[in-house]
Amino acid sequence: MDLPDISIVETNGQVFLRGQPNRARQPVDELGLRALLADFENAGCILDDGAIATAVQHCNGKPDPFVIQVAQRCDAQIQVRIAKDDMAAEISIVAARGGRVATVGDIIQALTEAGVLFGIDDTAMLHACDQGACSAVPIARGTMPQDGEDARFEELIPHTADRAPKVDENGLIDYREHGAIEVVSAGMPLMRRHPATFGNPGRTVRGRTLPAKPGRDESFASQLAGAQCDVSDPNLLVATLTGQPVRTHGGVMVEPVLQVAEVNMASGNIHFEGSVQVKGDVVAGMTVQASGDIVVAGMVDGGVLEAGGDIRIAGGVIAHAKLRAGGAFSAKFAQAVQIQAGTVLSIADMAMDCELTSLNQILIGAENPGKARLVGGSATSMMLLSVPLLGSSKGTVTKVSVGSNAELMASYAALEKRIAHEKEAEEALEKLIKQVIAAKDPKGMLPRIQASRQHAIQVWGQSLAEKKELEAQIAFALTAKIVVGTSVHGAVDMSFGSHATRIRKELPSGTFALDPAELVVSFTDAMGHTALLK
């Protein structure tokens, strides 16, 4: 387009129209001026519509020369936004309008000026350049610190006995019966310690380091009988004697194992620091005491067994035998015996006229779920009693109780007495302080008495916290259950803590529990129907 005496000039990105009066020139319209601007290679520039309209008027009527800005050339604009926590950054690019497009160098410069120094995504940056314009594109991301891992202990013996069984969220111990005593020999690897790690620090997009929290380190326990660290590897625990590996806090100890063919008059009573394995029977009148486990391959026909760990009997227990295990107890069947277990008491088949006590759960019938039965006698556990057939129609009363723990209640009663004494001591010291203050402390004893009272208050507070914890355990025990897999027969006296009921009719399979609202025993059958047993 050629318009006489009208030209386009540009200065610093500003586009101007310059005009001279010319009477011979044909009238100029807006389309003509826009065509002239297009010929000037201003494609994409920001045109000023008002200025163009004014320029048309000037070209057609202004008697004097004039210059008017009609367009603006704009480079691409880059905006950087950083998150408040400095862990991410994003860019927005306003496209160029006739000016210079954004390059990778421009983006890097914008990020640097904004303080973004770390975690820049090169791929995102190249893609934004190719697009020419974008909005809120993630361009950089910081890294969170990775805290170190705590030290852990890897058992190298597959069936290590555990004297500290784990309790699940329902208050039940995960009981897994083992067979014979696992025996290791001197020099055998027992456990590997994996030290704590320091973790990996993080960084913000501004380059600030975020420190990682190192893991909690833990060494092997200092006193592990029968075990020591390997001379060439301080993180490897090995046995120093032949015996039973037992898991304990911070390691594995090895208990000596005494193996006998049978416990009778010929062998005599056994008292052993370690574990005892009997290949035959334990006969009437004999005693076996062990600080570890007692494993009997035959039967216990009378006699007394006491173990600091588990007692496992492959056969049955009869003839008024008395057995007490600090850990778990298991046997095939039991008749007319007394059994106490510190964790889980498990009888594979039948229990008749026995006195059974467990501080966690009693499981009967694991190997004979259709016919195993608890008949007569008593069974008391803290959290659970599970049995296929409960009671007998032959007139024998079977007494079952859950949700009570004699040791726990005894501890609670003793704690209440202690709290009462501690409260009396604190009150006596408070009274003494008042007397000393009234007497103006002639011997300067007030600071010592006040310190004693403060200590008494701390001791009292600790006891109150302990009481609260015991009360929580007692309350948790009220969630205990009696699960009957097949049916209830005959006379059964059932109690949940201090709440009792008498059952004198046949009931199907289901679960007995204490109703929290009514504080009476409820029964829920296999179909989910619940009834209160008042």
C-alpha cells in the first residue's frame, strides 16, 4: 500500500504514523492505514484503534504535519510464582505481540531473579518455550527430607522363641504354636543389626536445605546370655553355646537345653536354668521347673510343671497335674488338672473338669472344631474364650469368665492404697509448711520442706497417671468375648467381670459379650441377631 506523504516509523518498539499535507492525495480510510501498517511487518503488534481513527482524520483534514503513535511492539512477558512453603514454583508466559518470544535463557533469567535455584524441570521449560504462552505451569519442585530409618534387628533363626509376644488392637496376642525346641550351636548366626540411617536432606526451590531427622539408633543389649557380637562384624550376633534361641529386647539370648528321655523316679525332679525337653512322659508325683520352656513329647500324668517361658505338651494332661507357664501353654487334651498361662492357653481337643486360667485368651478345639468341648470345671481369661462346644447336658456346671484379671485387680487395689498414703504424705507436708511459716521458720527448714512436698506431689502425680492407665486396661477388658463355634449345652455359669448370667438352655453358635449400655450379657447368633441374657 502506497499513500503519498504518509509513512510508518518505529522507535524503541513504538510504531508511529507520520503524515504531511497533500491536496492531491486521495482521501485516506482506516482500511488503508491498517494495510500500510501490515506492510510495515508489524504483525502481532498491539494496535491502538483510537489512534488509528484519529490518524485517518489527520490525514484527511489536518493542514500541518503530524506524528501519532498507532501501535506498540511487546516482547513476551514471564511471570514466576513461588509457593508459600518454597517447595514449588510455576511460570506463566504472556505471548509476544510483535516482539521477541520467550527463550530458555529468558526463563532461566526470570527464575534466577525470582530466587528459584533448585529443582527446575528442564522438560517443562522447553515445552513452555515451544508453546510461546502458558499459564501456571509447574516449573520447579523442591524435595522433602527423607528421615532416617531406625535401627532394626533381623532374626536369622526362623523359629526363635519370643518371650514378649505382641498384642493387637483387640487386645489379643498373636499365638503361634511351635513344635520342638529349636536348637542352635555355638558360632551360629542369630541376628543381624541394621544401624540407623541419617536420612537424606531436602531442598526448597530457593535452594535452602531442609535437614532430615536421623533414625533412632539402638545397639544390641549389653547382657545377652549365650550370645555375643562376632569378632569381625559388630553388627552380627552369634551363639556362644548350644541351646535354644530366645528373642528378647535388643537381641537374642541362648538358653541351655536339657534333654531327658522321661521324668520319673529314675530321673528325679528337674530344676533347670534354661529349657527342658522331655522325649517321653512326665509321671505322677514328679516336678519339672525351668526358667525357659518345657516341651514334653508324651503326656503329663500328674506332677507339677513350672516354666518361665512356654509349656508345650504333645499329648494330654491328666490326673490332677498342676502346670504354670509364664508364657503360652498348649496340649492335646486336659482332664482334671490346673493350668495357668501368662499369655495364651491352647487345648487342641477336649478340656474336662479343669481349672484353666489365662491372662489373655483360652483357645479350645483348634484341631477338632466340630467336636472339641469345654465341660465342667472353670475357665478364666482376660480377653477371649473360644470353644466349639460349651457345657454338657449331663448336669455338670461349667463356669466360664472373661474380662477379669486377678493380677490386674490386685495391682489396682495395691495402687489405690499407695495413692492414699502418698496423698496423706503430701497433706502432712503442706500442713507442716503452714506451721513453719507461722513460726517464721526459726531453723531455716522451709526450703527443704517445700522441696520435699514438691517431690511428694510429683510421685503422687505419677501414681495417678499409673492408675488412669490401669483403669483403661480394666475398661478394655470389658470388651472381652466368649465365642462358641457350635453350640451351648447344659448348665453354664458365665461372667464378664462382675456381671454374670446363668444359662440353662441350649443355644446355637454365636458370641457372648457385655452390652455396654445395659451392662448385661448379650448373645449374638451366627445370623447377627442379638438378645440380652438377663
